Amino acid sequence: MAQLASSKVELQNRQKVLLQVQKEVKQYRLQSLHRAVLTHLAQETPPLKMRRIWDVELKVSHQPSVRLTPDTGIIQVFDRLNGRLLILGAPGSGKTTTLIGLTKVLVGRAETDGEEPIPVLLNLLTWNNPEQTLADWILEQLHLKYGIAISIGENWMQQLKILPLLDGLDELAIPKQVQCIQQINQLLNGEIAPLHLVICANVISYQKLPERLQLNGAIFLRPLTTQQIQDYLINSRSRELWHNIDGDESLLKLAKVPLYLTMMTLAYEEILIMSWKHLHSFEEQRHYLFNAYIRRQLNQDIYKSEYSPKVAPKSEDFRRWLGWLATHLKADELIEFSVKKIPIHWLNDGEQKQRYKLTLKIILGLIWLLILLIILTGVILSQTPLLIMGMGLGLLFAILLEKSGLKEKIEQFAIRWVLWKDGNIPWNYQRFLKDCSRKLLLQRTGDRYRFIHRLLQEHFAHKI
């Protein structure tokens, strides 16, 4: 009977994780720039499947690289390499998109067949302690991200029921990348090595590392060709943009990166093409493109807004608030955060922290003062029920502060109050973040938010 109950709990946990991963995949695809192009420019309703527009090369051991045919899916490569795969590409080349596409298929398999391992999307940027083994980190992330008890995670790891899908290796500092690769290889050669493991990495930084991942093979996402750029723009009803960049080597170089191509397709109305062409460096042209994209997303009314027209913040406010967020994410080496857990160290060490402490004292002091007044009123008026109520409220409030997370909620309110007063965030932060995700400046998963790409986060951080 106990074994039956245990199996039922394990099945519930399995379904819980699969549902969460499925939701992650769905939200990522719904908030992708490529889908926005298909919906708003190509006017596909509903948008067709998110087709791969770049070429992919497969490299297995010391054999020569092989160009995959356009109809070869990532799942076929995954199966051929027995599920141990490295995805390489330049920033913005589609590594995460490829990983998400693979995850979608793997979740479908796990839902159909209970013997298939559970795919979990994890970001290596959260591996903060080089002394921590990768197995322990995976267990920790299963608990923090998916709510799975450590004991259940350990059981799954021992039974080879976890399929880690790891992004963000190149977002670690170089020394930590080397240490992380060593930890991954130890895991792959250990006693409880997962059957399958997939990792995304920046091809440029990976090639410079002294260590190599001991996987069965790698795919390389190639830059777009001129013909692929032309086909994409023509199919996206952006013929004018194609005519303006055709023959311009510097702009075509920018367009060879899928992220930049989708951005310029969406932002074309905000681009002064002659001004853009006169910029001298790749970085200047990319900076101009990001600004044009931001203007377009903030000014277009094709996205359903969280705000009514009369109360919508100005574009300058959006930029300032997003810049502040990007700066603190960069300082903490984070790519996402929860609106419910703004770190206290995001307050500056001077006046903000002093006002936070004062605000917290005032809130708690007012609550205790109210409770004390109820008790004193009961004593003065000889009202036993009032006295009992006051003492009960005091006891209840003390318990809630320690046991229910009420103290953390009050602390978060005080932090947000101070940040709002200084103009770092809007009063209704949740509404603002939702609106930014609708405008495809942020991506939302549950109550957690991240910029649509790390490069855009860096752009906002540099503007502060």
C-alpha cells in the first residue's frame, strides 16, 4: 500500500515538472520575435510552425562536418548522437530557440511514455559555487525551479530519469566555464551519469577554452546566407528592407544573425536607412538597431497593453526602468528575476537603505501600535472580549511574521516603496513588467522575467 502511494506521488511530481516545462516552452515560443514577424508582418493567422531559417552543420568525433538538410530536425540529430549533444553558435544565432524546439519534442515523448526521462531546462548562470558538483546543482535547481524535493530528485537521478538541457555556459566568466566543463565531464563519467544531456555554448568562446565537453557530437548553427536573408524578408513582406540592405556588406553582416534580422524586420519603420548605412562599425550599427527596435516596440499599438491610454508611462520611463533592471541583473550576473523577490542589496548603500529601514519600522510600529491600542482600550473600558481580541491579534501577528512569510512580504513592500519614490521602478511593477513582455522587450515565465535576449539586456545596462 505504501509503495502504491509512493508511486502515485512520484507520478504526480513527474506530471508537475512536465507541465511546467511545457509551459516554459509555450511561453518562449509565444514571445519569440520570429513569431511576431510571422503574425504582424507575414500576417500568418495562426502563424505556421517556427521553421528553421539557418543552416546547421553536424560534427561527430574526428569526422568531417556534414551540412544537414533543411528537413532534418534537431530531434533526429539528438537520437543519432544518443542524446549527448552540444549546440554551438554565435550570440543571436538561435541556440536557445533550437534548444526550446528540442525540449518541445522531448516533453511530448515523456508525456507519452513513462519510461522516457524528464527534460528540464536549466541555466548554468545559476551555478554560482565552483565547489558544488553539477549533480548537486541539478538537484538544487529541481527544487528551486520546479518545487521537487531533494530526496525525490536524488531518486530520479539515480534511476536516470532526468534529462538536463543546459543553456548559458558562455554567460559564465571564462574561469568558471572551464570549471563547469570539468564538472559536466565528471557527471558524464560518474556512477549516476544521465543517459542524455544537451548543452548550448557560444562557438567563439568555447573554441578558446582549454577544456572540451565529452559529448557524442555537436551541431553548429551557421550564419544566414544572403539568399536566406532575401527569402526571409520577401516572405515577411519586407521587400523594401531587402532592397535597402542588398549589396551593403556591413548591414548584410548584421542581418546574417537571426536575432538581428528579426529585429530589423520588425523595426524597419523606425530606421533611417541612410543614417544607419553611414555608421562605421558593427557595434554602432547594432546599437542603432537596438534603439530602433525599442522605439518600435514602445510606440506600436499592435500589442495589447496593460495600460489605458491616459495612464500609460512615457517611453523615457520605460527606458529608465528597464535600464535600472538590466544594470542590477548584470551586476548580480543574473538573466532573470522574480518580481516578488527584489533583493535588498539592489538598494544603494546610502539614503535608500536608511529609508528602507525607517519604512519597515514605521509599518511594523503602526501595526503593533494598533494592537496595543485595542488591548489598552479593553483594559480601560474593562471590556474582556476586546482585551482578548487584542491579545489574540498580537499573538496571531507574531506567528504570521515568523511562520507565514508575512515579514518577507512587508520587507518587499518597503523595498518597492523606496525604489518607487526614487523613480527606479513604477508603482505597479507587476503591470509594467507584463506590459514589457507584451511588447517583446521582456519574456515572462510565471512570475519570473528576463530580457528577450542577453544582448538587449546588455544594451539597456550600458545606457545607465
